[in-house]
Amino acid sequence: MRNLCMTVNYDGTRYNGFQTQPDGNTVQDHLEKAIASMIGERPKIHGSGRTDAGVHAVGQVFNFCTESPIPVDRWPLALNGRLPRDIIVTGAYEVPLEFHSRRSAKRKTYRYTINANQYPDVFLRHMQLHHPGKLNIEAMNVAFQHFVGTYDFTSFASRYSQKQSHVRTVLETRLEIDLSQTRQNTRDQGILHFYITGNGFLQHMVRIIMGTLIQVGEGKYTPDDIPGMIAACDRSAAGPTAVSKALTMWGVHYDELEF
């Protein structure tokens, strides 16, 4: 028995998330179908994390066990020939049998992208939230830093979360601003990439954080309001859930392995 670990990039626009759902049409469904067409068996794959419908991924990690003797370096090209064009396997590795892509993960990074220019990007509109109104970006960045630390994030979790504990640790937050597409003498503010790294995230957690930051940028909250929102442990204390299409799982990190 072999334990194979792979990395996959996908444009989540057409899919109901990564993990298998009753309604089908998930990234996992397509990966398992492609694997089955190669080896005649359909093993259950384990993803490093779920993503909501419409969310994208760069370096999502998954693993599965198989007795197939196919050399590990042949898997990516063979699978990509069987997958839709918006799902691409980018690497394959043989790992110890005890490796589990979710349980072995130590850190995960997500990126949320806001197009703060006057006009949307016609080519990337399905991967960005367009916000043409003026944003206080400095206030958003200050507010973002308040999430670093170990807290009960109940205020920033879906009301339908079934996790026994909502305590999570956010290790780092950072904002990168791309001004390359801004036009002179306009109110363009650039493309805003918000990165957040933690030991794990709750359902909708990053999207609720971003919905709250947008309201900070609009002047509805101040950065100093964030600690009180966290302490409230009440979903109604935080802002709305931002749209899913601007969110990308950006990377998964392990102690012994880096993909």
C-alpha cells in the first residue's frame, strides 16, 4: 500500500467547493473520478481543507492510499488529461502511510482580493470583489492586525458551524497593494490582496473577517472595534460574510514537507 500526496490548483467558479457534497460537482468528485479511470479503483481522497462553493485554490493538498504501481512522477500529467481544464494537479509525492493532508497540516494561508479601482477587471472579475467606492485602506490594515493571536472566533464563524471549539490561532496577517493597473488622476486605489495564515479556520471565518474589514474601510467600524467583536463571541457582533469568489486557499504548510 502506498500513500500518495498531491497538490492541485483550481478555479472554483463552477464547483460546489472541494469536498464531496450531496449535490455533487465538487473538485473532490472530479479528482476521484480521474483517479478511478487510471487505476480501476476509486479511493477516497483526503483534502487539506474544505473550500466553499466558488472559492479557488493554489496548492491545495490531498492524499489517498493505493496499491497502484504507477510511478509517482507520472500522476500529474495522467490526471490532468482526465480532469476539466480548471482543475490542474501540479505535483505528486509518495509520503509515509501515517501522513494525512488535513491532520498533518500545521498552517494554512488564504488570500482575499479586492479590486478597489473604479472599474472591474473583465478578465479577473470571477476572482475579485470589485469595490469602486473609496476605502480607508490604512484603517483596514490596522484592523487586520487585531486578528493575530489565539482567540475564540465564534463572532467570525458561520452560525451553522458544528465545531466543538471555535478557538483558533491566527499567526500572521498582511496586506499587499498592487498599483500597476491604476490610472492617473482617478480614484483608483489598486488591487488589494489580504493574506491570513493560521493553524486552522472555521467555516466562513476568513470571509466574515473580510466582510468586517470592508465595513471598516467604509467607515462603519473603526479598527478599535475589532477586539470587542472578538470578545463578544456572538456572530451578530461582526460584519457580513464577504462573497466567496474573491477567496483563494493560498498554501498549506507541514513540518517535514513543503509543497
